Amino acid sequence: METTITVLEKIKMKNPLLIEGLPGIGNVGRVAAGYLVSELKMKKVAELYSPHFLPLVILHEDSVAHMLKCEFYYCKGKARDILILTGDTQSISPEGHYEFCEKVVNYAKSVGVKEILTLGGFAEGKEVADPKVIGAVNDKKLLKKYEKFGIDFGKDHQIGTIVGASGLLLGLARMQGIDAACIMGETFGMPLMTDPKAADKILHVLTKILDIKVDLSKLEKTIGEMEDKIKKSDAIHKSMLEELAAKPQKEDIRYIG
Amino acid sequence: METTITVLEKIKMKNPLLIEGLPGIGNVGRVAAGYLVSELKMKKVAELYSPHFLPLVILHEDSVAHMLKCEFYYCKGKARDILILTGDTQSISPEGHYEFCEKVVNYAKSVGVKEILTLGGFAEGKEVADPKVIGAVNDKKLLKKYEKFGIDFGKDHQIGTIVGASGLLLGLARMQGIDAACIMGETFGMPLMTDPKAADKILHVLTKILDIKVDLSKLEKTIGEMEDKIKKSDAIHKSMLEELAAKPQKEDIRYIG
Amino acid sequence: METTITVLEKIKMKNPLLIEGLPGIGNVGRVAAGYLVSELKMKKVAELYSPHFLPLVILHEDSVAHMLKCEFYYCKGKARDILILTGDTQSISPEGHYEFCEKVVNYAKSVGVKEILTLGGFAEGKEVADPKVIGAVNDKKLLKKYEKFGIDFGKDHQIGTIVGASGLLLGLARMQGIDAACIMGETFGMPLMTDPKAADKILHVLTKILDIKVDLSKLEKTIGEMEDKIKKSDAIHKSMLEELAAKPQKEDIRYIG
Amino acid sequence: METTITVLEKIKMKNPLLIEGLPGIGNVGRVAAGYLVSELKMKKVAELYSPHFLPLVILHEDSVAHMLKCEFYYCKGKARDILILTGDTQSISPEGHYEFCEKVVNYAKSVGVKEILTLGGFAEGKEVADPKVIGAVNDKKLLKKYEKFGIDFGKDHQIGTIVGASGLLLGLARMQGIDAACIMGETFGMPLMTDPKAADKILHVLTKILDIKVDLSKLEKTIGEMEDKIKKSDAIHKSMLEELAAKPQKEDIRYIG
């Protein structure tokens, strides 16, 4: 079994921009992506399943079980169409991250994506009064393009790495000739703590880049509504990792080697 | 090498219901499934082996070694036939769980299964005087069908996830268009402690669903007889996990990187 | 890359018996197998390499580096030929054990092996004055055959499992219709401590089974000579496992998720 | 996805010698290899990517993200051409090391490499005033050839193993009929501490072997310039390993098995 993208609807897209927002630090990327999907009334066009996710099902609405999955949502845009990748989880193994991102880039290429934006949080390790938006690109030529949107490219921050899908997608996209940038909101970075402020900052930048108008006044309210789902998935990851990391106690059992 | 199901006998089944009961919390699923296999005098029709099981053999009857395996048992039923999946173990790796469940669903589909019931224990973390039966389904439409059998679907319990085969089978079955429900008995959830009371509750519900009569009076006795085998397999898992988790002590050895 | 057996010489063997003796508890199996190879002046006929071994080379004679490997040795016997599998190491991953043993059984089958004996130590966890030889088989019918050689099949010992190649080979051989038994010498079971007494006991039983005469008086001396090589490989496993288990210290580095 | 070498330029090489210098103890190999690449103005001819590297991108020059990768550099030499393998990282899984090294040896063979030199540090665990150069070979016949360059082959050091690419390349090269030696500089072996002295010693030996003149006076300065990049990659490995090793705290979450 390997990571699989199931296309629900084949759509001829017009120069689509792919935006990735998956669970991570402060849930910034996931919350921002989820808000756009909801506000733009986007339509699900594909689902991604992976054996590199946690081996469990998550229960929603009245005990109905669902596979952990990621989803691609689509809508027509002004200048170009928008495709959003969001979901329940990321890979739990290093090789799984590579497989996941490779499949995403291949799918993106197959529907004509020439530019990717990945969203995330940047853990400051302390309270952030006025979070900034920090960025990284996968080609120097993109710096000029994105700087004008108020993204800080390493002037105040010396970022060494970007871990997980938000980072690897930049690298793998480059190998396929696809431009990509990562947009991160400064946040405390405490586990299990969603940060609406950082998500709000990212959405302001994102709507400018997309040249669309989105009512951001409902963000906090929507996050409140998403909280239940998010808390559940955070708790899952935490309890499952506990499970996997659990060290059994010693007992007097003999075995043969 | 990958997870393999060896079919021992090809049988034309009549609308078979697949019931899964593997080792887990309180051994509830395994004990309930094992009791049905024994009471209904079911016949083994397939065996499943996997490189994702512990790398060892288990010794039964006078030092005879056996691979860890799972088994499918079959019998004719009144309205429809019954197929039971039980066994020594579950996968020890996350990806292994996915591979295992995918193979099971594929086999189930190949013999005409259109409905799956998975059995398990629900860990309360405390003594349960009168265990309830709690459930989850893989499609909302199934709630009505199963509620009438006295299964609690999330009214008293907010279950977030179902880990392992009992959960993943629901998710993967859905992807193949197969209806499935998980039936769990409330139990303490102490490791290495089989809970006959929870298994008894599950069997009462299960026989109602199957519309069959099974003498449940011998359950405690049978569990007593199964205990030896169960204890052994529990001990195996524990000692092996210890082995794998064992941290070697430091020693003054030089190496080159 | 996967586990590979490189055949150095194709030999038409006469009803060969395969004997496995790899590193393990008390190094009993490895030492016994190594002594036979040396005393019977057996000839290397195949080598086995695996990506599931530790990722390192071992240095012998004046800084010459060698891959970790296992080796098959062959000699003509009286009633039937003998094939011995011994080597530097076993797999370090659970799935690797399955792959390793599957390749061994396939190779054995390809050269006409119909019976396998695996050798090992049985950890008593305390000093053993007069070590016994304990056994397990992969088919009930073999008990009678081996009991007459003074092997204890579970009368005094309740063995639950046999971990690693000595065990899995029994299980996988059965699946291919090959008879197999495991012969274990009682030993303390301290890590990094080779037990010549247990190896001696096993060799006495083994030579009776093989109906050959082997001068066992040199065993302690030979083990002394093997010690250097054995200590090195024990140390390797220990230092490497330390390496893999090493927990990095915390440091104030920021990253993005 | 698997380890992939992308050839940027196909060059007909004249009896090329492959030199490997990757991150490791004291960064000795990487620094020595990097200095040669820079001093000899070598040209990049191939890149290697692997899903067995850490799942992240590394940021250089003004927030531009790059995949972790290894690189092959080429230049014409006097007697024979030189090919250097250096890079950001090594595999993080045991099987990954085997896959990585197998791909490297296959590529080396395809461009006509008949000899490989791997570079590394040898951890003394204490301050080394005058570091020596220690060696290992993959065939006894090579000892004489390399001893004349002042490499110590086990007279003062009893090395047991060589872990990682510097070691495995020797073993895998032998299996393909390629001669190889490992050249190590004695160093303290503290994590995150680059040792220019050990690298200098290795370069002195290496230039003698290659029979080339390289200005080594700028080594410390160059290492100073490389430090930023090296520190970053060291920090990455450290923080990522922390991440992977992080044990989640207990919390009162119920789950089902």
C-alpha cells in the first residue's frame, strides 16, 4: 500500500495556484487554509490517503468513523484558479513525508499547477504581541515578487530549516520546475494550541497575493467552531505518539534469542 | 515479503458477514470471536501471515512451533453466512496495520462480504461494574440499524478514535463500498488482563445482530481454557517489546562516523 | 536493495541437512556452528548480505574491511550432506528477520534441503551448573525422532516463544513443507558472554543426530581463538545500538513545523 | 520514492578516483572534501536525493530553500581524473545507508571508477595534540600501496568498525570489484565541533596520494567561511533528532485498541 490520491472530479483548471495548509505549529497553516475553503465555498476534488499516517480512524458526527486523510479543494479565481490542500494530519515517518510530498507535487503538475504556496507557523518559543509573516522561496527570483506583500525574508529571522510538508514541497516542486514559497506566521509554538492571530496575519498576506476579498472578521468564530475537530486530532496525535513511545515495564519472562 | 492470505478452501458464501476479533484492550474482541468460532464449530478457510508481526514463533502443545498468524473461520448461518477473523496478534508497525487491513478487506470483498463487524474493548481506566456496549459505524445510515441492538453511539461516550485493525477496517471498508460497524465492550483496560464480562456483553449484542442462539453460559469456562494461550501471547508481546525498547548501557567503545 | 544470497559454487547435494547457528544468547548457536565448520573443514558455498544488518563494515586482519554477512558452508556427510548457516549478525529490524529467513528457506529448498536444525541458547537468568539441551519442532511427528537424542521437549521448561532466525526458520520451513527443529543449550544469558559449556552440550547432541564423530576436546581452545572476533562483533552491536538509541540533548534551536 | 542520482552532465572520465567526504565525526571528511572541491575549482556533475534523509529543506542565501542533497564534483587530474562526493547529510535509517551506498557504487562503476577513497574522523574521545591519519582498506593487497603515504593501518589503533557511508562504501565497492580505502583523521569527536587540524592532516595525505599540489594555507579560513553552513546543518540534524526522539507527556486521553 502506498500514498494514494483519489481524484473525485476531473476539472480543467486555469493556471491554478496550489495552497498547502496542514496541521503543524500553532495549527496556523491548517486554520488559514480551512478558513479559505469555507469562505470561498470551495469544492472537494481529490482525497489523499497514506499508510504513513497514524493507523487509526477518527470519529466525527455521531460516531461515524473516517480514515485520516488530506483533501484538495478547488474554486475558480479572478486571475487564476485556486487549489487548496488541507487535512487531518501529516506523515508520521520521515520517508512518508517524502512520499506524501512527491505525490502532491505530481498531482499538482498533472492539473497544471505552476506555483505553490505552503502555509505554516514559526515557533518563537515566547508570546508574540504582533506576529509578523516570514517567508522562504524555492528560487531566488521569487524574493522580489513576494517581498512586496510584506513578507519578511530573513531580515529579522535567521531560519535554518522548514520541517515537513511545508518545507519539502518547496524542494520537490523546484525539482519539477514549479515555483513555490512558504508563508509562516510567528507564533508561540506551544503544542496543542491553535493561534488565530498568526492565521489572521497569514490570511491578510494571502488574500493580497491572490488578489481576492475574503471577510476575515469571522475567523476567530470559525476557529472556535473548528476547535473541536482540531483538538480531537491534536489529542489523537498526542495519545498515539504516547502509545508508540510507551516503554513496557520489565517483567520476569524468559525468551530465546 | 508482504502480508499474505493463504486460502485453504474456496467456499461459495451466501452474503457473508465478516466479524473481526483480534488481540487488544481486555482481549475483548479476541475472546468473543474465539468463543463464537468454538460454539459454532466454524471451519478454518484461510490463514494470514505478515512480516509486520513480531519476528518469532510461538510454542504450543509439547514444544511445537507455530508462526504468528491470523485465521478466517467460516460457517453457514440462518439468514447469511458468517466469516470470523481472529488470531495471535496485530501488526507491530503503523504501515503494517494499513497493509494488514487492506489485505483483509480485499479478501473479504473477494468472497462477497458486504458488511463487517469489528469487536474490541473500550478502556475506561477504572473498574466497570456493568459494562455497556459502545459503537461506531462507517456510514451514518448504519446508526439506525445498530441502535436497536442496544449499542450506545456516542451519547455517553465521546470517543475520538479507534486505533488498529478494529478502526482501520471501518475506514478501508468504506473506501471499497462495504458497510462496517465497530462494537466495543467497556472494560478497565489494564494490560494483560482478559475481561470476560465485556466479552459477554458483546456476544449478547452480536448474537442478536446475527439472529443466532449461542450458549453463553460456558464463556467464563472457555476463557479459562483460552487463558493459557492468551497469557502466552500477551507475555510474548510484552517481552518482545521490552527487547526492542531495551536501551543498551554505555561502554567505552570507539567508533568512526 | 534487499537481502541477497550469492551462490559461490553450485553443488549437487545429497539430502542435505541445514544447520543454522547465528549470534544470539550466549553465542551458543554461533560457536557450535563455527566449531563444526572448522572441524569438518567445510567449504563456503554461498554468502548472504542484507540491508537489514547494521550499516557498517567490520575490520579484520590488519585493517581490512568486510561487509557484515552470513555464510553457508558445505561438506559431504555419511548418510547425508551437511550445510551450515553461520555469520556475523542477525537482522536489526522485525521485517528484516522475516525477509532474511524467507531467503534462507528458499535457498535451502533450492538445494534440496528437507530438514533444518537451528541452534541457540536458552537464557536461564542464573548460573547453570549442568546445562540441558532443550528443543522445539515444527511438526508434532518430529518429537519422537528427536527425543531419543536426549533433548528435553518442554517437560522441565515451559518455553513460550523463540525469537529471531532460530525461531522463524521453523515456522517458515513448515510453510514450505520442510521439517525443522530448534536445539537450545541452557545458559546464563548475560549479554556479551560466550558460553562454551552450552555449546559443548549442543554439539554432543548434534553429532549424535548427524551420526558423525567430531573431536570436541578442542572446543574451549577454539572458542578462545574465536573470542576476539566474537567480542568485536558483540561490541559492534552494542555500540551501534547505543548510537541509534542515543537521545540528543535539548538545545535552543528554533524550527518550523 | 527511492534514492536517486540525477546526472547533470555526462562526462567521459579518465580512470577517475572517487573521494567521499560527508558529514560525520568532527566533520573531517566533509571539510576536507569541500576544500578540494573549492581549491580545484571542480564542477558539479551529479546530484543525489534520498527519502532516507531528514524530511526538511535547508535555507541558504536570503531564505532560498534547498532539498538536502549530496553532490558529485569532477575535475581532470594529472594521472587520472577526480570525482568527489560530498553533501549536506547522510541517511537517517540503517536500510537507507545501504541504499545510498549501493546507488553511489553503481554510479561510480558507470563512470569507470576503479578506486574509491572515503574520508572521515576517528573519535579519540579526548584532545588530540598531533592527530595521526588512520586507515582501512577493502583488500589486503591495498595495504602496501597506502602505507607509504604515512597512513597507520591498525598498528596503534585497534578499530573495530566503520559506521555509515565511509565504511559501507568499502564493503559494497569490494562486491563490485572496486578497490577502496578509508582515511581517517584522529579527532576529539565532540558533536557539533568541526576539527580543521584533522582535516588538514587528511588533506596532506590525500594530495600525496593524488600527486597534486593544493594550497592548504587557506584551509582554516575556508573552514571559517564554511562554518555557517556546517553549523546550520549540524543544528538541523540535532534539532530534528530531538524532534523524533521527543517523548510526549502523558495526558488523560482514552483510546480504543
